[in-house]
Amino acid sequence: MARTGVYFSDVKRARDSLIAKGRRPSIDAVRAELGDTGSKTTIHKYLRELDAEKSTQVAPVSDAIQALITQLAEQLRAEADVVVQGIREQLVLERGQHKQEIATGRTLLAEAQQRNLAITDELNGVREQLDATQQRVHEEQIARHTAEQRSADLAERMVDAQRHQASLEDKHKQAREALDHFRTASKEQRDQEVRGHEHQIQSLQAQLREAQQSSALKQEQLTQLNKESASLVADLRTVKHALYSEKEFGHSLARKVEHLHAVESRAAMAEAQAASNQARAVAAEDALVKANQHCGELRQQLAGLEAQLKSMHDTSMLEQRIAKLQQAVFGTDAPKPIKASQPRPVAEGESD
């Protein structure tokens, strides 16, 4: 038998207290909440009355809650659509920016490749010009060597001509001395043997004529040698002028070689710039690959966000909305929402 003081209101208060604590309002739990007072039969009877009373009031309230849940679900769907639309717009904007960056990178890569081709063409032209100049320098060196050899040969010929001229002058001098000596000897002999040596005089006169003829011949040879000497002097002047021209051409070639060194330096700088442009092109390609990877990551994030948006109507969100609805319906005495993992209250006709 229930003790005096255990009433329907006491059981209702204990049951509401257990529900507010999130516990199952069984007979033993209600009896323990009452301080182990009251009979289980009485508590069971009062609990069935409370369940019956709740069943009569829940039907209209459940429709209202269902309508509110539907409205909240629509509102949540609209809010989720707004969020999804914002995320999609952000993703579209980021995707456009990435596409623009990729297009810019490709443009820079194309420009770098174009500059690289132009520099390569210019370098090839400079190399061809350098090869042609080196060929000309080689030919000029050969021509200069030939001219120097010819000048040396002419100098040797001139020395030989001078020696020959000196030898002819010595022979002419000797002939003159011999003639003078012969004339002196002949005069002395004529003075001594004027009358007795007419035959010898005639012989000497014949020898004198021969000597004069020989002297004339020697004079002609000397004249010819003088002409050859003058020709050699003219040739020597021509050779000296040619040597001066060769020296001037050598200075010109030296200046061209210095210019070629400068061109080679520019070519080396162009090759370094081409290598730098190639490195920039490789960096642009790496940036393009990273941008594509980043686009893939953004696509994966978008898929994850869409999956998250699809799962936004989970149990925890619905429980929070239902708790707010229960508070709005029942006021401050509204019971706490019962989690799906907790046992449901004992219905009428169920035992402990």
C-alpha cells in the first residue's frame, strides 16, 4: 500500500524531474526520486494515467510540431542553399582567378619561349658572323704571311743586286786601273821604243781597242745594273708601302678581333639570359602544375562541402530544433529532448 502523502502530483513531479534529467521514468526510478516512498502499484497506476493524459494531448501538439519541423526544415534547406550558393560563387570566383593565373602563366611562358627563340636566332647569327670573321682573319693572316715572304725575297734579291753592282764597280775600277796602268806602260814603252817597236804599238793599239770594247761592254752592263737597281729600289718602295698597308690592315684586324671579343661577351650574356628565361619557363610550368593541383583540391573541397550540406539534417540539429519547439510549446516545464541512444519511457502495459 502507498504511504500517505504520495499523490498523483508527486508522481508527476518526480516523472518530469527524471525526464528533465534525461533519465527513463520507470517505476523504480520514480520511487527512488520520491525517496523510496510509495507502492510500485500506485506509482505504476499514476504513471499510466500520466501516459494516457499525454497521449490525449500529444496528437494535436504533434501536428503542430510536425508543421514547425517542416517549416524549420524548409528554412534550413533555404539557408543551406544560400550557403551553398555563396560557396559555389566563391569557388567560381577562385576558379576564374586560377584560370586567369594559369592563362597569365601560359602567356609568360609563351613570351619567354619566343624571347628564347629570338635570342637563339641572334646567337646563331652572331656565331655565323664570328665564324666568317675568323675565316677572313685566317685568310688575311695567310695573305700577310705571303706578302712578308715576298718582301723578304725582294729584300734578298736587292741585297744580291747590290752585291753584284758592287762587284761590277770593283771590276770596272780594276779595268780602269789596268787601263791606266797599261796606258802608262804603253807610253813609257812608246817613249823608249818609239821607233823600234811599231809592231808592238800596233799590237798594243789592238789590245787597247779590245780593252775599250770590253770597257764599253762593262759600261753597258753597269748601266743595265743601274737600271735593275732602280727597278729594285722601286720594288722595295712598293714592298714597304705594302708592308705599311699590311700593318694598317693588321691594326684593323686587331680592332675587329676586339669587337669580336665584345660580341662573344654579348653572346655569353645572351646565353645566360636564355638560361634564365628557360628557368623562368620551368618555374611557370611548375606554377601551372601547382595551380592545376590546387584546382583539384578545390574540387575535392567542393565535393566535401556538398556532402556536408547534404548531411546537415542530422539528428543533433533536429534535436536542437525540437528542443526549441518543445520549449515554445510547453514553456519552462518542457522536458529535455530524449536522445536516440537513451531508452524510451515505459508505455502503458509495459513492465519494469
